[in-house]
Amino acid sequence: MRLSWLIGALWLCGVSLLGAQENTSRRGMPPPEQEVPEARTPEASRTPATHKAVLRLLEGRHWTLRSGAFRRLGPGAEELLREIAEDSTRINYLRFRALEALSLFPSDATADFLEATARRGERSFSRRGLAAFEAGFSQSRPSRFQALARDLATSPLPDVRLQAGRVLRQVDPQSFSRMLRQEPEAWVREELSR
């Protein structure tokens, strides 16, 4: 009786004792062996990116930035990512992911957008805007990146100063030590000294 109960419970959970493939589609997830299609075919990459395709790449519980998938979206993906990042009616995690994905598009328009986002003064967006600017433009536009980090080191928001200080420690040690001496918050100084 107990064995039949155990077999029945395993069957309801989608586990097969005969080695068949696990069926997790009832829970809305593909089986682990199957991967969700990541990108379009090469001939489809010439078609413009759609809002739906961009959002599909930004969603997911265990999201990671898949650079190839975003680059294969087609023309217009960069503009759609900027729209999503700017859209205050969207949930913030999609906006944050759009900011991160924008680091894959090294254009002047994206650099301007990420810099403006970092300077906007909204705590989470300033930090993520600086991080995306660092990922996308610290090598191609180092002086602009350092100037942005130096400006954010004087932000009224302590966690933005902390993020800027971490960046300055790596790229501009003189500005970092000056910032550390002038930092009013003890916990920020302590974090930056680690």
C-alpha cells in the first residue's frame, strides 16, 4: 500500500520511475533538457525588433543578460530598451534589466541615456545607470565615465556615493582618496575602506 502511494505521488509530481523525461510543463516551465529558443534566424535579424520580443528577453525568474540574444533582435532593439527603461508604468525589475541590456549597445544615444539616468537622482536608477555605463562605456569613453563617477561621488544619496566610490577606487585613485576624506557618512567610508 505504501509503495503504491509513493508511486502515485511521484507520478503526480511528474517523476517517472521508468526513466522517461520529466514532465514539468504543467508548472509552466520547459523540461531542463529543452532550452527556450534564444534568438531569431540570421535572415530574420534584418526585421525590426518588436516590443514583445524585447520584453520576452527581459522576463524570467532566473534572468541573466544574454548578449547574443539581444544583439540578434534586429534594428530598433536599442530604442525599445530605452523606452522600457524610461517607462514608469512598468515594474522596476524590467526597467533595471533594460538598463543592463543597454550596455550591449555602444552608441552615443545609449551613452547619453545611461548618463542621464545615472544623474537623475533616483537612488536605484542612479546606481544601475552608473553600472550599465561602466559595463558598456568604461573602455570606449574612459574620460566621460570617470567624470560621471566623480560627479556622482558628490551625490546627496549615500548609496550612490558608495557606488561611485567603488568605481573611482579602480579608475581614479586620486579622486577616490579625496572623496573618502570628504565623505560625511561613516558607514560609506567604512564600506569603501574594505
